[in-house]
Amino acid sequence: MLQGKTVLLGVTGGIAAYKMPNVARMLKKMHCNVHVLMTQNATNFITATTFETLTGNKCLIDTFDRNFEFSVEHVALAKQADLVLLAPATANVIGKIANGIADDMLTTTVMACTCKVLVAPAMNHNMYHNSIVQENLEKLKRHGYEMIDPVCGMLANGDTGDGKLPSEETLVEYVLRELAFEKDMQGLKVLVTAGPTQEAIDPVRFISNHSTGKMGYAIAKNAMLRGAEVTLVTGRTALEPPMFVKTVPVTSAKDMYQAVMECAKEQDIIVKAAAVADYTPAHTADEKIKKSEGELSLALEKTTDILAELGKNKGNTVLCGFSMETEHMLENSRAKRKKKNLDMIAANNLKQQGAGFAGDTNVLTLITEDWEKELALMSKDEAAKCLLDELLKIKKNKK
């Protein structure tokens, strides 16, 4: 995912430095070229050898170290860098860079970089909120540095407060947002729906389906990584919502309809990947329905067809739906696309190996008015990318 990209990790002398070898390892697994620069104080918490073993590159500490191939090392690295992640960033180093002080390998390199610099402050709660530190952080922001805010939790001294370095996974997500994809969807607004809806029978029971939301979440994340402003309207799932995405949780089909319609008109692309109930109980009992002798009849009524409503007045918005079938997949999906006035429909067959609910893979057939494209078995992340590639082409042709 990060092949051909170079990330500089700047590690300073805070206890949270212990997290950074795992960040380096995670980036390396994504085929990223990782260089680590440490302050002398950071070596009291973690060794250079650890980073060198994980990255395959020399860990730089001393500006005047003669034990490397001759070059002006901080300038050479600055030219290579696609991104700098300064984490943990102590008050000391933040203050130095904010005031133009470059007196070691880390600060000289960072200040020679022209690429994006992410700064993740980590320190004692009171130190973080010191007005001088806050002033230095604001100064860095004015000069184009981006902050990764610390999280609240137990700090090294036993206090609880904000000042804690976010998780390794969170730091890596910030890197991925910057570098994982070309920002070919920059400036576009994308709405994605995902997951199942739940239609209440009584306070205890509901009607639902087997959707896990994985496909919709993959689409939302892929669009975000490509620069889009993404809104994810999601039914209840066990998934963690993608970072940097506006997430709107809903429960029922009615909830989803209202959430979608509230923001549909401002969207450039809408992808309806949610498995929305077609029917809902005509009446929801206020109390739990007790078991009794004989059969129980449940009257159902149709829910509002969100896709059909969107298709009536879509304007210049590119509208994509999903079609989960168990038989006659192509015929049924073609008819659904035409009936609901969709630009594209993504069809899959629940009975096909590797497709359908719950799994990490899918087999999609993309259908438009003019063409059909059968995708191979692939991960849902890869399928999301292929689907958005085609929707982006449609959007460009609509202008």
C-alpha cells in the first residue's frame, strides 16, 4: 500500500517512544521505506538497533556521525521524504522547531523538509496545557504543520488526562491518509451506507439480516484515502468506523432514510451498500410479546425504498446501488438498476464462493446502462477501489 513512499519517523525523548518500533514495523509491512531519526534523549527509552533491525536503515542521531556514506545527510533525507511523523513530540522539540532552532539531526532534518509534517505531542497533562506549549503548537499549525491530538488516559506518572500518545494503529492511519492513494477524489463529497437495519417487533426482538457492513466500510475508507469528504450512514455493526469519516449511526430503515435524505442533495457520489429491510412490522409492541400456545402472526408493511427515492431526483449526483441475489443475478440486477434510475449497480450472488455477507472477499459484477464488468474474486478493500474507479469515471463524464 505504501510501496515507493518514504516516511521519516522523528522520535524524541518521551516514555511513549516505546510505541514507535511497532509503528515502524507496521509501515515496513506495507512496503514503506522508513527512516528513523532520534534525539539523544530518546536513546534512553529505546535503542537505535531496534529501529535499524525493523527498518533496514541506519537510525540517525548524531549530526556529525562520520560512519555513513558521505552526503549532507539531513538534506538528503529531507529530499527523499514523502512525509514526516514526529512522535512522540516533546515540549522541548516542539519549542525548538516552532522557534527555528535546529541543533541536532532530527530538528535540522525536519526543518529542511518540504513535505507534510505530522506532529504528535505526548507529555504530562499540565505540561501539554501550558500556555507556552500551546502557543508553540499554534505557531507550528500556522506554518503548515498538522497536529495529531493526544488522547486522554493514564499517563506515565499515574495521572489521568490528555497528553497520551495515540495508539500505533491511529498513527499509521494518519500516514495512510496522506500517502496510501493519489488524491483523485479531492473535493468530492461521497455518501456511503453500510450494514443492516433492525426493525423492532417489541423491545426485545427485531427483524434484520446477515450484513456485517464490511463492504460499505471498505468503500467509505477507500474514498476517504483518495481525498473525498465522506459521510458513512451505518446500521449497527461490530466494526470500528473508519477514521476521518463522518459517521452517522442508525438503527431502522426509517432512520436510514431520514439520515440519507438530510444530506443527499449535497453529495457528488452516493453508494448504497447497506442491506436495508424491505419490510418492517406494521405495529411495534410496547412490551415484550410473551410466548403462548399456537402460532404467532406478524403483520408487515413495506419500508420506503431509499434507492428509488434517490433515483427520482438525483440531478448530477452519481448513484450506485448493490444487488444481492441468489438466482438470476444479472437479469434481476439489470432490472433494478433501470427501475431505480441508477448510474451503476454492483451485483453479487450469495451462493457464489467468496461473495456475500460476513467474509473479507467479494465477487462483484458492475452494471451500467452501457457496459458490464465482472470483477474477479478479491478482497473487499480491492473491490471498493475498483468500484470507486468506475464511479469516478462516470462522475467525470457527467460534468
